[in-house]
Amino acid sequence: MSFKKETPLANAVFWAARKGNLALLQLLLNSGRVDADCRDSYGTTALMVASYSGHYDCVKELIMQGADINYQREVCWGNETQ
């Protein structure tokens, strides 16, 4: 499976999803310059990050912006090195 290269905007989306910053997440997604389904090198999506972090307002926003709820990671949550 091939993943898109991580970009600064995609990294910002992941940061907003992880921190629960809904305003920033909306700003980035509404810019049209980043995809709601952007993925990192492990196959993680912003939707997964927001859900795992318990930021359900961000989860709802990502789904409303078209994030695919069926994506799965290639690597399990506990297996990557930190």
C-alpha cells in the first residue's frame, strides 16, 4: 500500500486531531489544501488519532469533511517505536 508523503499541513491536521483543536482542524480542512483522509507512514488517519484521543467533536468534523471510517492501520497501535 502506498501512502502520500506527509506534508506540514497534514502534520498540522494530525496535531489538531491529537490535541482536540477543532477550530484549527476546521480551518485546515476548509482550506482545501489537505485531505480529510491524509495518512502517516503507519497508515494512521487523523480520524483515528482524534478518536483514540477522545476528541469526538474532531471525529464528527472529520467525518462531515469526508473522512473514510473504514480505513485500517497497517501497524497496530502498540507496535511502533516512540
